[in-house]
Amino acid sequence: MKFLVFGKLARHGLPLKRVLPILKASKEWHEQKIKDGTIDCLYNVIEGGGFAIQNHDSAEDAYNSLFDYPGYLLYDWEITPLVDNNQIMDKSIARVEKALELQKQAGS
């Protein structure tokens, strides 16, 4: 399953000397997760924070991975499961075609 993981920088009040090692560990974690295929892409946003498309077997797996992230406490998180666009479009098209057919039959 793919998930959109968005982290918005939280006001944490940590001293900079504590933030620096967290940032370095987070960078290493990102690089490893990209290398092992857990993260498809990763981007930062100007407002502070960023988002990733991540691959997980379940919502629990996504949660556990996020909780293992060294910078977990620096962000407020939103996690949204993603669905393949082609699957949704195919189902939507089929539903509308069926509805049109039913309308046509009712109007006859």
C-alpha cells in the first residue's frame, strides 16, 4: 500500500544543540528508506516540513515506520492511504455507464 505522509514542523522548543543530531539522523534515515524502497519520493515545503510517498504492508506498518523516524517528535503528522488513479477511474467510468443505462431503461 502507498501512503502520503505529511509532516508539518511543530513548535518544539528544543535547543539547537539537541536538534542538530536529530536532523543528521533523520537525513540518514531518509537515505536508507529511499534506498530500501520504503520511500518513493521525498520533498520539503517552504512553510516548514515536507511529505513523502511511502510503501507499507499495512497502516500499522506505516505507523511503526513513522514512529521509528528520528525526527518524529519535531513534526505534526498526517498519513493518508493512496489508491491507484487508474483503478478509481475505471470503477467510476463503469458506475456512470451503469447509471446512464439505468436512466435510459427507466425513460423507455
